[in-house]
Amino acid sequence: MKLTFLGAARNVTGSCTMIETGNHRILIDCGYFQERKFQDRNWDEFPVNPGSIDLVLMTHAHLDHCGLLPRLVAHGFKGDILATSASKDIISIILRDSARIQQEDMRQKQKRHQRQGKEAKFGYDPLYTVEDAEHAISLLKDVPFNAPIQIFDNIHACWYEAGHILGAASIRLEVEENGETKSVLFSGDIGRSDMPLLRDPASPPGADTLVIESTYGNRTHAPKEDIPGQLADIINTTHEMGGNLIIPSFAVERTQDLFYHFTELLAAKRIPNTLVFLDSPMAVRVTDVFRRHKELFDKESLALLESGHHPVDFPGLKMAKSRTQSKAINSIKGTICVIAGSGMCTGGRIKHHLLSNISREESTILFVGYQAEGTLGRHILSKPEEVRIMGQMCPIKARIAQINGFSGHADQVELKHWMSGLNPQPKKILINHGEEKVALGFAQDLEQEMGAQCHAPEYRETIEL
């Protein structure tokens, strides 16, 4: 049995790990590369024939974990794609939206290049089409939490709540080979305890080999960050200055967490009544998924529901579903808040709102999520004098702010706490889903503390178990 790391290997995005047994090939996730220096990988041929892969197991529905599924299917994959019910619902939304955005971005890019006399490196066909996305969605199948299922004669799999986003899971595999049973646990992305909406991450049974994420493997989140207080200060300051508050936000979880805090701040009258536009058709649909899956909510959110208030609804929230509605937002006078995707500013409607506000001294750009190296969001956070947005160089005059406490990823201490609950403890630990320096440092740190064999695999590296 062996593992090959086809993405998120000494980088954060593009999660994809292949497990090979004597008779089967299985992918754990099939994600899109979002860092600028790795985006060409999205266009590469798959290192193995997609038709030779039997099954895909999904940890969760973020684009960097599911975003290449349509391309995998378009190149010959015909097996099932297994995901929890909430993940299945959200993956369907994300893939359709991603396909539409890519098709539209390519049309706009072609028009822009024709004006500028440029040529695109990979031509002007999108990475995949809406038809490709629909084909991939047709292969999605539900799996339950906490119930082992037999996926092949000699392989069982079980999904455990990871607390990262709605439906997110860690996946544990048991494989019988030559009369011996081996186990592998894929952490997926581990969430944090005591966060809005979702239950805390579960402690799954241990395994011989652990593949663990390391997004924040080199840092500890600030203790007891007052997220509502920081958010209120930023909203009030922007309101006093008469500008707009622009929040690049992931459509899944981060947007709904923001809604939760807006609801509480408005109820406590800590912020003025402000029009809040959710300018993301995908986030609108994902919010509907949250309404359908209250069985995954934590006790606080369920109590809020019982009191007659939904944790993802509040007065003043407006949904911009059409392009016409989106364009109309920028003509509104006075302070408004716009929440739009994508969360790392790599595409979507957020770019239009950045273009309209990033050079306004009275406006604020607020980041509430992780910004991977090489993304537009990470570049803006570095506060250069100017930045290129949609082919235009824009001076940065707006206030650039960040609230780290929103992170949906466990930090170093929380990752180690989650690992401490594994029984038995793993003999081999493989670190992925982290920037190279972070992943290597986390591997060294864990080897010293736990005594297990630890390694951060390189891109396309194969590890025999």
C-alpha cells in the first residue's frame, strides 16, 4: 500500500492524495490550486490515468479540495465520489459556480487580451465547463458520519466530524492486505473548538499512519480574540468615515460566521443599522444549505433557533443574485457592507468591488480568512503602494484590516490537542496542506515531541506504507 501526494504538498491548496492498494486506486479530495505560482498545475495532465482511479473520497467542500473534480471526470474518471450529505450539497453548488466563473473569466480575458494584443498561455477554453461540473455532480453519493462503510471487499472507510465547515470530515481507512490490516487517517482540515454554528471537531480512532494538515502548524491563534469587538470597531470606524466595508469571504462557513456576528452586534446595538449585501450567488445557495442541515449546529446555534432567531439571518441583509444587482451596489450612496467571493480574491465579484473601493481613503478592505501565498488577497495584505486588479493598476488608499480569529483552521496547539485524542497513536505522520516552511517545521516539531516518524512529502512524492 502506498500514498502519492498530488497536491497540497508543501503548499496549501490543491489537496489531492492517492492511496494505492494491490487492486485499487482511491483519491482523497481533488482540489484546485489557488496560489499564483502553482496555478499552472490545474492545467497539467493528471499524473495517473483518471480512468484508472476507482473512487474519490471527499473530506469537505472547499474549492481547494473539490475544485478539480470536473476536470478529473472530463478526462475519464467514472467512479463514485463519496461525501457527507452537507458536503455533497455544497460541492454541487461550488462546482457549478466555479465552472460559470471560469467560463466568464475566460470570455473577459479573451476580450481584454484582444485589446492589449496579448495571448493566453493555455488558450481561452475554460479549465472545465458547466457540463463537466454537472457530470461530476451526478457521481456524488451520500455517506453518513460515524458509520464505517465497506467501499471494497478489503477496504472500509469512516467519516468523522472535523468542525472546519458544514459537513467537513476526517476520513479513516482500514485496508486488509495479505492477512494484515493497516489503517490510515486523513485529518482533512481540522476546525477549532468553541466557534459559531458548528460542533467541535470529533476525536476519531487512531491509525497506523496519519496524514495531517498544517495550515497553521507554526503559529498559535491569539488567545480569546474578541471577534465581535474587532468587527464592531471596524464597522463603526468605516461608517464614521463615510466609506464602504468590503469583505472578501469564502462562501462556505466564513460568510455564515459573519452573519452570526452581525446578528449579535445588531441585537446589542453595538453597530448602526447598515445595508449588508451578500454579492455571491454561491454564498446565497450555501446559506440555504445551512438552513437545511441544522442537525450539524452546536448547542448555542440550536438555542438561537429555538428562540425564534436563525443564526444566519438578520435585518438589513440583502442578497445580490444577478449581475445587474451586483453592479447596482456600487452606485449606492452612504456606507454599505459588501461580502463577496472569492475569499482570496482570486476571482468572482469581489474584484469589481475592490476595483471600486481600494483607492478610496474612506473605505475599508477587511480580510477574515487565510490568504495563501501568491494570491491577490495575500498581496493586498502586504500593503504595496499599488496592486493590479482586472488588468488595472490601482493605488491602495483604503484601510486594510484583518481579523484572524475567524480562522476555520486549528492552530498548532489545537492540532496537537486533536492528535492527542487518537488511540492508538500513529507510528508514521505525514504532513500536508501547509506552506513549505510551515510543513517542514511542523514535521520536525512533531517528531521531537511524539517520537513518531514524521515527514512533509513533496509534490508527487510516493510514500510506501
